[in-house]
Amino acid sequence: MRELWLDAAALKHNLQQVKLRAPHCKILAMVKANAYGHGLAWAAPHLQAAGADGFGVASLSEADTLDQLALNRPIVLMSGIQNEAELQHVLAHQYAMVVHNLWQLQLLEQSKTNRPITIWLKVDTGMHRLGFAPDQVKDVWQRLNKLSFVQKPIILTTHFSDANEVHQLKTAKQLMLFNLTKATLPSDASLLASLANSAGILSWPETHADWVRPGIMLYGASPFSSNAASEYQLKPVSTVRTRIIALKELASGSEVGYGGTFTCPKPMRVAVVAFGYGDGYPWHAHLSKVFIKGNCCPVIGRISMDMLHVDVTDLPNVTLHDIVTLWGEDLPIEKLALSSGTISYEIFTHLQRHRLTVHEKN
């Protein structure tokens, strides 16, 4: 009844859009958070086949899952390591990692290893999440460069906080600070650069550098709240569907759902749909819509754990067990996110896959 449809052709198409926009860059495909809810073990082989040059993950468990797939691509631990045991694990599996803190650098310096490792050196250019202050970078780079097991080139990287706001000046300021920081290193320094996330790839071509790091755009959603993914020739990779499990003929004045927050202003025909916040539909959805038989139909009342109500008053051809699309094909996830006061990233990653039957589109 509850179904997740995955489209490998759309995933590959979206990676090709990255290549079209950044043709001279290597692509680090971001597959953290279980490939943004799409399934790491499903998405990564398709991305590899489409030409991804490496994968970015948030945890060692994600790295290990990728490693078991034997895709023969670099795996980058985007938050780096937390202790000596994790460092030894990274070295043993030959993962690459981000270094963003002095204690991570100290662990490397104290290591007696001769196993090679690729380092992404992170600069904090204004997001103030992870990364070294710009005035620390030269010293950190020099210390890393002295370690014989650190592979060359080192990749200098940063992360944009506001690239999804195309009229913001902050991205330009971050880019300028990154370039100034890079200029403090020796002119013959062996290093590459990586700055652009999905928003940077789509709207800030001057940030493309050597490696780009697409995330949300790979899965067919826009990083911009005011622009649909289709405007960037992106295709939805996941479509979530369910069915109508009850139809109610309600009189004017009838209250619908928990708390009676919706009152029928007239006689209404209401469909009860088998999907709720326990499945990953946003509880805060307000004025959201679903797609039934070629029509966008308004959701009414509060979202329940396993069900939601839909106004089908004007659709007499709607019947019990009809298919309902919650997002994906025919209904962009950006619309649901906007009506829910959230972002598509959260909806994707909150989807409860274990409650759904997963299919792959032919």
C-alpha cells in the first residue's frame, strides 16, 4: 500500500546535469544520510556507473557500506575522525578524510603509520561549523605536508552557508576569503580546491574549482526554495505513493481529524489516505496537496501517524483504493516542503523506508 519508487535513470540524468554545469571538475557525490533517504547501497552503484569520481559520507558506517560495494572510488569522511581508533580504521580501509580541527591534526602527527591517506583540509570561511580559521591554514598545511604518509595533493575545501540565496553577498565573501587563504600557501603548493555544493554548482560557476560536491540536486530536488528542480532540468529520483483506504461523505459543519482543526464549510467528500507522520509525511504540513487521478487535491485537518485526509469533493470519479502520489512524479517535493515550513532534505531523510515497499522504475 505504501510504496517508494526509485528511478535510476533520473539519478544518472541528474549527475549528467552536474557534468554539464561543471564539465572540468571531478564530482564527489554526496551520499550521506543513506543517500538523502534514497538508499546508499542502491544509489552509489548507479552514481558510479554514471561517472561519479568519489563519494562523500558522514560516518564510518556509511563508509564501510560503500567499501563493501567495491566501487573502486575514493570515499571521503566529511566530518573526519573522532579518535585514534577511527583513524586506524580510516587508514586500514584507505578512506580519505576531512581535517578540520587541531586535535585531528595531532592524531595524524602522532600516528606511526606508513599507510597513505588523502586529506581534505577544511577552511572556515564564514559558516562557523567546521574548519580552521584562515590564519591557521598555512601552519596546518605545512604540518600536514611534513607527514610522509599524507598523499599529495591535499584538497583545500570549505562549505557555503548561503549559496542557496542567489542574491546574498555572503557566498562571494566566502569565495574571496577562500582565495585569499589559498594565496597564503606557497605558489608551488601541491593542492586542489573544492567549494561548490548543489547551489554553488547551479548558481555560482566561479566556485566550481577542482572538485564539486553535489547533494540534493542528484536526487532531483532544488536547493533553492523559490525555484523548482525542473527549472534546472533535474528529475525526481523518488516518488512516494499510497492508496485511499476510506471515503467519507461529510455534512457541512463536520470536524475533521485530531482537534477538529478543519470544519467542513459545506457538504464534502473526504478521502482517508494511508500515510502519515509515522511514514515521514510532515506533521506541520499546512495547505499541502496530493496528486490523485490527474488532480492536485488539498490535504485537510491534522496529519495523523498513519493517515491523512484529502478533499476530493469535486472529483466524483475518485474511488476506494485509488493511487495517491505524495511527492515525486507529478508533484514536486519542493511544494510539500514549502507548505510544511521545512526543506526537501528533511522530508527525504525522514522517510520511514522500513514501512514502505520499495520498487525500482523500469
